[in-house]
Amino acid sequence: MSRAPVLPQLGFGAAQLGNLYRVTTDAEARGAVETAWEGGIRLFDTAPHYGIGTSEQRLGALLKPYPRDEYLLSTKVGRLLLPGPGDGDDMAHDFSVPNHHVRAWDMSETGIRRSHAESLERLGLERVDILYLHDPEEGPTEQAFAEALPTLAAMREEGLIRHVGVGSKDAAILTRAVRTGLCDVIMLSGRYTLLEQPAAAELLPACLEHDVQVVAVSVFNSGILARAEVSDDARYEYSAASAPLLARARALADLARAHGVELPDLAVQYPLRHPAISSVVLGMRTPEQVRQNIARARRPIPAQLWEQIDA
């Protein structure tokens, strides 16, 4: 029997609840989660990394009123949060929070179990459904495969978590993880989007072979696909987009417009056309962003438009 989770097509990414790039007010955070719930969103994703614990604390408190069995919750392990200097902020990591904690890589069995326990404490909830190993390519990669992944599999067997995941922007690392046979789900950042599909070569076929579900994130490629009009200063992978990428994105935007939809509508829905990809998780800061994302996910896209994109 498959261990893979049944995932809703649209999920709520809670990095902004950790004050990504700027402060998210309590009113914005509360409104975003309430609007997501009212709009039918039942998948919520966070991580200790997001605002050094701030996102987990906020999201857990905001989900507390809702029936726990009616939604899926994921968080991540691989970085422990240790006491920090408390003399500044965390903008070096793009989060507008005090540096009361610092991150420390730890993919040992002890570190994974400790990270999970501390996440539950911050969330104030009794469980998470999916526990992702976060960015193994950036930390102690070999320890991630030798120790962290087997630990997550053991925790699944112990009933501490329901599903084992790995989250990364590195398609090769994710392919390696999928082929261990220990994963139920992966979170794929930016490598299968309207703009580029390198994960289609090996990773996604491996997921189909091993019955591993895929959650696509960073589907706007850091901004270049996020607006109907592609500006000259559009970002790709957190840097200025190159001229060829701008030209490609603008051609797609023109094509969308000719069919009565917008570039971000295509960006949200494109990954879900692949049989390996079950869900798209989008970052959401305000009620208006939530409503916009739900509308984009539901907007009818003419079949002829997809045919032209695939041509």
C-alpha cells in the first residue's frame, strides 16, 4: 500500500509569517490564515528557518482553533535554533526578526529528533503530518543521507510523523533522496516551472517510479513570473534576471494575455500538469494575496494555450 500522502492542489506557504523581507503584522497574518481556511486551503507549510521560529509560532497559534484532522501541516528539520546574541536582526537571512536565535546545521539522529520536538513546542500542536529534511545540499549532505533520512523513516514507523519528506532546490539531491526508497513526498523549489523544467529529466520520473508525491514551490522563480507584466528589474533566483530570461517570460506573458489570462495564472497551474506533481504551495502574507492565489489556481486556462506552450 502506498505511504504517499493525499495532497490538496494548493497549499499555504508560511515563510511570510516569519517576516520574510519585511514585518508581517499580526492582523495580516491572522487574516491570511483565516482567509485561506475559508477559501478551502487545507495544506500549511512552515519551517524553523522562517524567521528563526517566528513562522512556526505564529502558524501554530493561528491554526489552533481549527479541527486538527481537517488539515495537513508540514515543517522541516536539519537546522537547530540555538540562543543568539539578541543584538540585531536576521536580515542577513532575509527575515525581519530579532536575532534572538541562530541556526546551526545538525542532521544527526539526535539533532533531527530534537528539531522535531522543538518545532512541536513552538507550534503548540501535537503533531506535524509531513516532516521535510530541509536543504540537505547546503548542510552536511552525507550525514543527511546516512543519518537524517533513516531517522525520519524510523520516526514514521514509530508514529511520530506520518510522512517523510525532503525539500530542496537541487534536483540531483532530490533524485538521490527519492531513490533511497525512504521518502513519501518531496518539496521541489523552482526546478519545474513555466520557465524551466530541469526536474523533468530524472527527478520526476523517479518520483513516479517510487510513488513519491511532489510539492512544487517557488513556482514564480523568485518573481519573474509573479506579475502580468514582466518589469526590467524582475528577479530570477534572487538576482537580476538575464536578458534571455526576460524575453522568454515576456513572450509567455504576451501569450497568456492573448488568451485572456495572466502570466502568474499559468505559473501557478503549470506544475500541476505533470503527473508526479500533486500540489503547489505559495507564499501568502495578506488576505488579498490569499484570495488572489486561490483565484489564480482556479482560473480556467484554454487548452489551446497549453498546447502552444508545449509546442
